Amino acid sequence: MREGHTELIIPPGYQSKLSLKETEVAIKEIKDFFERALAKELNLIRVSAPLFVTPESGLNDNLSGVEKPVDFLIKAQAAIRCEIVQSLAKWKRMALQKYEFEVGEGLYTDMNAIRKDDDLDNLHSAYVDQWDWEKLITREQRTEETLKKIVAQIYRALKATEDHICGLFPVLDRLLPEEITFISTQELEDRYPTLTPEEREDAICKEKGAVFLKGIGGRLNSGKSHDGRAPDYDDWRLNGDLIFWYPLLETAFEISSMGIRVDEETLLTQLRF
């Protein structure tokens, strides 16, 4: 396990364009507006999600396989051991069946988690608070075309949210380009063969502004992976990260990690990787 660290950067001369109270109002406006926009674009309804699960349930996420969940004992229930969720990837799949969703329908939830092994900086916290969603598709829809269509829908929701918040607070700048760029991890390696994966993301995002990076987890032509992804999570050929350029910090940052889930064949293949 590598040793973690905290790195907080405050650019010289930085001053927030909003007061502290205005910032809190803006955060709430963004969350409320994006919640509605995402649900409309993807045909989702909101459900409540667990903060913790038992290890025996098999519902916690291993993330890249090295992170250890925070655990604790519940004294009032015969010392049952529970784990704080690291993500809801497995729980959401179970919930689709439990709530009897139909093809084309899905759920979303306000997901809270603790990731104690993450390195901390301006964009990463040990506490996670994010919108999480899952949608039911057919086996025939497990295609790159389906993935790209859903990414485009999410990007429309994000663009609409940017328009909304900039309309409420005109002092804020619009940063998102009109269209999102799709590129695979192999194409990115071919384009920047001498750069590290993180440097490649910075380079493409600085050029394009908003990128969906496809195919994370598998081995590239160099023999290395762009980044780690749990083998029982999503299909490494049909997944990706939605990444934006953040000019204030001069860096790329991930908005969403998503993908089409593994089927039986893909799961077995990825477990052997």
C-alpha cells in the first residue's frame, strides 16, 4: 500500500467570485438543477441508498482492488460488523431487480461514502457526496453506440446546469465546450506515447475542454493499463471517464466514472487479467 498524502493548492492571488453564503446557495442550486436534468435525460427515479453494508452481503465495491473500506461494529445487533460503502456499483444492480425496473428505466441516488485510502487534494476528499445512477438495458444494447449516446445525454444535463448557474450568478464564467470529445485510452497513448496517463489526460483536456476517455482497465499496446478498474465492475471495453479541464488549477478532473456493466463472459475474462 503506498503512503497517502494531502496536497492543497491555492493559486497566487486567488479570490472567490462568490461570497461564502453565495457559494452555499450556488452548490444547492447546482445539485437541485442537475438532479432534475439528469433524471429527465436518462428516465430515472430517485431511491434511497445504504451508507453501510455487511461484508457478507457482497455489495461493497473493491474499487481498484487495493482500497480498504472503513468498518465498525453494531453493538445493539450482536456485534454485527458493517462496512461504509466505497461505491454503490453492486448495490445499484441489485436495486434494479428489487424495485422491478423495466428496460429503459433506471434509478439515481445521492451517494455518500468514505474512502480513507485516497490521496487528498483540491479535487479529492475522504468523504464522497455524489449523484449515482444505474439504468436497465438489454444485452443487445451493450454496445459502444449505447455508451456514447448516454454520455451525450449526461453532457447535455451538465451544459444545462452550467447555463442555469451562470444565469443566476453572471459573474461566473462558462467553461464547457459545445460538444464533448470521445477518445480511447489506446488512442490517447498513441497520441502521447512519452507521457504518463495523468499527463495524457491533462494534455487532451486542455486542448478539448471536455473529454470522454473510453476503455479503462484493460492492457494497452504498451503492456500497461491506463488506470485500474475492478474486474467485477464494468466492461473495460465499454466504460470510461468523463473528464473536464479546470483552468484555475491547470489540470484535468474527473466528473464521472461510468460504463456498461460486465456480463458473465466479460466478468470471467477480466478476472483472469
